[in-house]
Amino acid sequence: MRKLLSILAAIGITTGAATTVIACKSQTSDNSDILAAISDLTIGVDQQQTILIQTTSGNPLLGDLTVSSSASEIVSVKTSSANNAEISLVGLAVGKATITVATSEQNKIEFNVEVLKVAIPIIQPIKDQKIFADDKGNQSVTFTLNITKPANDKSTLEIKSEPPKYGENVYPQKDAVTTAEISGDQVTLHWNQASGLGQDKVTVSFGQAKPVTFKASVLNRNQPIANPPGKGKSAYWDWKEANPNREKNDVIPQVAKNPNTYFSPYIDAALYQGDQVKEIIQQNKNFDHLTLAFAAQDANQKDKLDISFAGIDKSTNAEWEAYWWYLNRKLVPDILQPLVDAGFFKNTKVSYGGYNACMEAETYLPWVIANKLAKNNAQAAQNMLETALIGFQKEIADLVKQPMTKAIDFDIEGHAQGDEYNEDTRLLARTLAGMVKKDKEWDFSLTVAVLPEGLVEGPDKGYQVVDAFIEEYKKAGVDIKNLPTINPMVMDYGNHIYQEAIDDGLTNADLAIAAMESTKVQMVNSIKKHYGVELSDKDAYQMMGVTPMSGVNDTEVGVFTLEDAKEIYNWGHKVGISYISMWSINDDRGLSSAVYIDPDSYPEGVLGGQAGNKSQTTHGLLYLNEYDFTKAYTGDWVALK
């Protein structure tokens, strides 16, 4: 997967939405009174909840409205006599009800309310907030808190804003840029003009409830984004511009979750930004797998195989040398230990290769180097490679005192697909076949570049990589069910392909599904050629993964939106593929990630929560919140309302 050249995003334009109030799928034409949608709520028995009714323009509703409950014995609802823009809910009994709010038959919204009997209050998740500090912005944002609590709980609500800070690293934002004003269930965040622009971490506390955090960004939409050269652009603050062949009121129903399909996004483990796994886990309730990218040969080692992430120099582990710093200040505290603490380390996969390493295969790919070091002695090379792979898996596990995981991914693309590396590819295939033949717990995947027509066939192309693996596994006597999972990268097809698809009325999800179906046929044909067995569709899908690139692709006319992600989720769970991945969780945010000041690395920091082009820490869809793609792929669509 190709890395973009810079992690520093230019400052620019964006839009946003309140926590429980988002754009509504109404067909009325006057945006000034279109009702904004309300997220589903959870309240306690005998608890009263007040909700501010807003329009999609972000203002309180001024006209009359009607309200109703589908189960008035469970939830009662009425308009406020004091404020026509507020409605009041009361939980009467354990159960669920649908609340309808309308100003007319054409302008209405519905949301669900669940009533629970609780002994300790629960603060429901809160979406990230945006405040626009410009001449058209109101310089504040109001939203409704949803706290499920016992009726007699009189705890005090507390809200604290603070600037971002990790460890000893600091940011250019010195002070909080927001302050909170509380009125009943409503919270208004105001911009602290003296603190300038930036992004706060906001923590909400209430009695014995577990505190909940979210991010509040203050940004200026008048500050332009300078798009990079190319046919397309790399930042979108308008939903329709990013979705030219969709309509805002189109609904994508969520299919039932397939228990055999999981989500394991890639994380760039050597990027140093966008990799706070503790935060990722806290903000994504269904998140439980992760793929660490990319392992490669230590480029400083010339006479032996020695693997590290991104080929970081391991020749010295002296305190404060590069590898020591990486292990002790980054990999362990920010990535590995949070996985251990959450009980997810066992679901960790390590990925080898990647675009950059594959473009310098003789320096970074262990299977290429093994052949060279063994002077093409096939068995010696295979033994050397197996020892190195197992050694690195154990090395990672030992860092956090965990059992070694046995899931490994190999991303082979670019130059590494070439005919000149065919014997090296076959060495890797034989090595993995030998490993899985001895131990069926090994779980290998092969990540490959595709087009909508599938794997490109012919010299120096991706099909021969997949075909070589299947052939070598057959020669080794490995059963079909132990073949590596084939994981197509449904991304970066080329600007002309994306433009033709747009002209034909297609979406990026259409292209991705076409690529998957085409690759499936090629994989099935290769298995039939070498094994003499024709797989059923069900078995073939279970041998496949899928990896889109979020937001703006490297070939920038291709824009993979949240709606595309939902369709891939539905397709994957319906047909029963093995897993869905994503490149990458580092950039699963619309606005910029705060980049720290480190005198040894960066001359200056970058403010978080600002608008900018696609980078390694932002996907370029500025209207989305942090981890929206992760929520889509983990099936937490309620959190996206």
C-alpha cells in the first residue's frame, strides 16, 4: 500500500455536526427548517430526558411540531411548554419505543429510545464536535447529553476541556480552545478566542459513571486548502462532491453480522502518529483485531536476516538509540500494551512487505534476501526464512510477555510482482506451506493489487503471485483449506478508471465488489488448475479478505466514502468473506491529527482538528468524524447516525 509523502496536512476548509444532531434525510427544500436527525437514546426507568430539536442548519427549530411514541407505556413524550424547540421524554418501563418528531408529513424524523433499569449511571458515547471560528460560524455548538441513570441520582455533571498531550511530547496548542456551558441535558461548547484554533480532548463525568471523552475542534473554514497537483483533489468538505452518484436521502440498510467475518484494519506501526490504540479501543466498542504494518528486513544488516518494523536499524539497542526509542516510546506503550490490556493481542496480525519495501525488494523483503544469502540453496533459504519469521513473531510477543500469535500477512505489490522475483515468491510460498503443514494454527494471508477486472495477468503482474502460491502449496501437499487467504487491495486503480466509472454512474463500492468477484473467479480457476477441485462460492468467499483505502486514494479521483464502506460491510457479511481490512486506521479521521513537537524529529507541531488534504493521518473527507470508517466496518452503525 503506497504511503503518501507527508504527514503534515495543510490547513483549510471543513463542515461538521453536533453530537446527537446530524444531517436529516428529508425531501423538503428549505434547509432553514429541515429537522436534523437525532441519534438513538438510552434512558433509565423514571428518568426524564430533554432533547433540543434543531434544523440541519444547526439552529433551534422555531415552528410548531408534533411528537408521538410508538409505545407510550414504555416512553412518554411531549413538547416543552417553555421552549418549543425542546421535547421531554420519560422512561416508564423497561423496553423500546420509536419517537416521531414532525413539522409536516414531509418533514419528520424518527429515533429509537431504549429504557433500562440501572443502578449506576452510564454516559452514552459522544460524537466529536466542530466549532467554526469564522465570519459565518456561530463560534459555539450545542448538543444533548445522553446519560442513562437511576431516577434518584442527583450527581453533578462535570465537563473538562484540555489540549492534547501524549507523554513528554507537547503540541503548538498550549491551552484549551473550548469551555462548556451546561443547561439541564444540553451542553454548549464555546470557543475561547484567546487560545486560537485547535482541538481539545473533552471529558464528561457524572457521579459513578465511567467518564466519556470526545474531541472538540475549532477551525476556520475561510482558510483555503491548496490542493496538490493532479487531476483530482485531496480534500472534500461537501458530501455530494465526494459522492457524485449518490443521493443524500438514499438509505443503506445494515445486514445481519456474519459471525465468520471479522474486521482487522492495518495500522502503520512505524508512522509515529495516529496510532493511539488505547483511544481507538475506547471509541470503538466492536473493535477487537489489528494488523501491524509493515515488517521488513533491517536495511543495515547485510549478512543475516534480521526483521524489524519499517526496517528500523536494530544493530544497537542502546538506550535512546532509534530502535530503543521506537520500542519503548512507541510500539509497546502506544500499540502493543493497549492490545494486551484489552485482551486483543491474540487477534494481532503482522504484515510484511508493503509498497515501499516491495519497490526496494532486494533491500527490504526477507524472502528475496534469504535466497541471496543462501546463494540459491533452496532448503537453506527456506530454513533461514522460517526461522526469521517465527523469531520476529516471538520477539513481538516477548515485548509484552504474551504467547506468540500465528497470523501473518504478506503484502506483495509493485516491483516485487516482477518475473525477476518469481523464485523468491515461490520460496516464500514453500516456506509458508511447510510451516502450515507442520502446524495448522498458522494463519497466512496474501495481499495483492487488483483492478475492477481482478488480478492483472501476464508478465510482472499480480496473478502470477497468487498462482505461484497455490501451485507451491499443492506441491507441498497442503490441503486447500490451509491455503493463504487472498486479500485484494480494492484501491488505486488509476484516475482514468475512476473517471469512467463516475461517468457511468458507478460508485467506488461497485468497483470494489467487481474487483472482488473477478479475483474470486481467478482464484477458483487457479485452484482448479492445480488441485483439480472446483470450489463452491461459499468456500471461495471464505478464503478471501478485502482491503479498501479510506477516503481519497493515491490516484486521487478515486474517493472511497463512508457509504462505500457500508456497502462493502454488507457485501462481505452477506457472502461470508474471511475478513475486512482497511488502509489505514492511522488516517481514519476527517480533520488533522495533532502532530507533536519533538526537537529531534519535527521543527514544529501541527494543530489537531484542522482541515487539510489527504495525508497519512487524515483520509480527506472533512465532514466525517474520527473513526467513522472503523464504526462502519465493525457494524456500529448506530454511532454514525
